[in-house]
Amino acid sequence: MKTAVFDTKPYDRKYLTAAGAAKDVEWQFHEFRLSSETVPAAASASSVCVFVNDRVDDECMEALHELGVGHIALRCAGFNNVSLEAARRRGMVVTRVPAYSPHAVAEHTLALLLTLNRRIHRAYNRVRELNFSLNGLIGFDLFGKTVGIIGTGRIGRITAQIFRGFGCRVLAMDTRPDRAWADEIGVEYVDLETLLPRCDIVSLHVPLFPATLHLLNDRTLALMKRGAYLLNTSRGKLIDTTALIAVLKSGQLGGVALDVYEEEEGIFFEDLSGDVLQDDELSRLLTFPNVLITSHQAFLTHEALTEIARVTAENLVRISAGQPALDGTLVS
């Protein structure tokens, strides 16, 4: 069973190879992304495995269908980069990995906040240069602060629980509130317009759909409490970058920590250290001293990579054998 794997990095090869060894999965690894132009690379495969920045649109889906590819296996939770309608029309199966390790993303969210708030990245660089001054490194206690969790799926709930462990008050917003969970750990559900002005910290944990595109824009960002911190380890397009830069320039926000970016394709996961960055808005964000950005690495733990590879390989075998996909992994 041949599977063409696109946008691969060394860690993808390591974990997928281990997971497929006992399942008769033959991987064909490609470093480039899947798109309508690169489809021919899947010519001898019965399935393809893709990641967040591969473009599986209608044109790409048609080309895959013509090659005989019947299964698109996403090794991630999000599927906004795949045309599900195009897959349905052609009878093609799309699977994903919905819950590889919610703890990995939740913990990275807190790591970003603690690093930015306590200026750990700046202190680290100072000490390496034998500068032991504490000037400019003042942060704030998380204890007693009000935190807003937007989206209370698996990751959002774990993030909320961690914040509760710090002694924070937690407000939450979700179109499908989990009242039993909220009552159990002491979380209060409110609407977005109530949450934003009341929170010292706001953390995004919702998928990208048309309804959530630019959820935080010039209007909603203006509602945030002055000096609040904004965290996003979910999807870059949840935030209007132009509006974000404007509120940073005005001093509306105290800090911003991002593991995702609106136009990260072709930038994140790549080594561009010898190039001139062509994205002017990302370049601008990197100049703010109160902005911390990591390159979509929140998922990158041993446990998460192991689970991603296991679920992906298992679904490839199941679909090839005409069996149902693992529970919760089938999206089309």
C-alpha cells in the first residue's frame, strides 16, 4: 500500500516509518507541499498524507482522483485546507487526527505566556552576554487574573484547567458550551462581547471556519481590556493581522504570543535565515518587544508525533481494507 507523504520533515519520516513498519504501509516521502502542480508525485500511490499547508483544493482533488488516489489522510486536526465537497463528489475519503495530544498544545500556550510575561527569552539572551541586570524584566502574577478561553474543545478545556491551577478566574465562550465540565472546574460561560473587556488574558482554541475567520478584527480587538495579553495556538486566520498591528501600535494590548500566523504558508516550518523575509506584516510583528512568535510548534512533542503517526497509519490500513476509519477521524 503506497502512500505519498507531502511537506515532510525529518521528524515526520521518523515517526511515520516506525508506525507503518508493522502495517505494510509503504511511504513515499516528499519535502515539497501538495498542490495541483505537484500532484504527479502521487502517481503510483493509492493514498496521500498531507499537513496544514498543503493545498488540496478542487483542482488538486480532481487530479488526485484521476491518478486513482482515493484517500487523503491529514496528519493534523484542522481540515480547512481541503475541499471536502470536492472529495464527496468524487467518492474520496478524507481522514484526520483530531486529538493527537491536546496537552501538547495547551502546555505550549502556557509556555508562550510565561515566557513573554516574565521576559524569559530576553533574560536568557542577557545572561549569555553576562548582563545580569533585571531592568525591563518585570512581569505580573497569573494568580488572580481573569482568563478568557475562546473555544472549549479538548485543547481549550485543558488550557482552562491549567489556568485554574494557577489560581486564575476563567471565562469561556463556545457555540456548544459544556456546562457540566464548566461547573466541575469553576468556569463561567459568557458571550464574546462580555468576555473580551473583562479578561487580562485571552486564549484562542477554535477551528478555522468561515464563521471564525478574523474572529478577532478591528472591532473585537478594540473590545479587549487595555493591557491584556492575547494568545493564539489555534489557527492564524482567526486574527486579522492588520488590525492586530494597529492595536499593538496604539498600546491597546500588553502582549501577544502566537504559534500560528495568518499567512504562514511558505514561511513556517522553513529555514529562511539566509533570505529576506517578504512578508511585511510578519516583519512588523517581529519588531514589537511585546510580541513572541513560534513557528507552529505547539504540537511538537514525542507523544503527539507518536499518536499522529499511529492514527494516520491505522486509518490508511482500514480504508484500504474497506473498513471504517477510527472513531472521530473521518471528515468526508
